[in-house]
Amino acid sequence: MRSFHPHWKRLIVPFVALILFAAASGAGLYFIPGDFEYANYARIAVVVVGLILLTIWSFVPYLQWKNTGYVLTTHRFTISTGVLNKSTDEIPIAKVNTVSSDQTLAERLLGCGTLTVESAGDRGEIVLKDIPRIQDVRTDLFRLVEDASDGEIDGR
């Protein structure tokens, strides 16, 4: 059994946004003059805008990453997504027809990529982006598909 989340590279932009918005909010608070008539309102506005931007650009993407999960077992490949609304897709290993992977140069350096799984089910083709250790996942999936077509479970 293999259980994993999308690759951590999805968190680079939210992390950079966190640093930039925190720095910008701090600078905004620092540069508001103390003798300004509406200084308290300006500080509140900076904090509120900063929190809204942090929520949209950092917190929500982190929650989406954390609540996206892939589980590969001997019988099925399960994909679950969603923060408030949960969506789960299960592909029986016996119904998988084709498995392919694509990697850009940057993804090869990071060890992730896009996995495409074609099945005989309702959805046909499912494209999963930012799969970590894509070659290992692809190899495991191939082995499980071959075992299922041979009637074996766990290599027996």
C-alpha cells in the first residue's frame, strides 16, 4: 500500500506569498505615521487586508494540498480531494488499461510529474498532476495491474 499527497512543489507559491504578504503588512504597519488622525483605522485595514490575502494565497492552497490524497492498494487506486466538499474517486486495479507519465525537466529534477490513468470505468482517463516519486508510483501501479490481470494478489 502506498499513500501520498501531491508533490510539495505546489506549496512554493503559497510559501512565497506568505513571506511577501507578511513583510508587506509589517512594512505597512511600520510606515503608518503615529500622528496620523486615522492611524488606528489604517492599521486595522492593513491587518484585515493582509489576513484576507494570506488566507486566499497561502492558507487555502495549503488546505487543498493537505486534503488531496492518493492511496494505491492491491485492489484499487483512490483519489480524494476537497476541503469543505469531499470528492473521492476509486479506480479498481483490474479496470486499469493504461498508465503513462509525463515530466518536464524541472519535474524530473524534483522527482514528480503527471500520471495519466486510463480505465474501463465511467471517467475513462484521469490525469493527476504533481505526483511525487512518479516513477515509483508508476512502477507500483504497473506491477499491481499485471498482478491483477494474472489473478495474483500481493505477488502471490
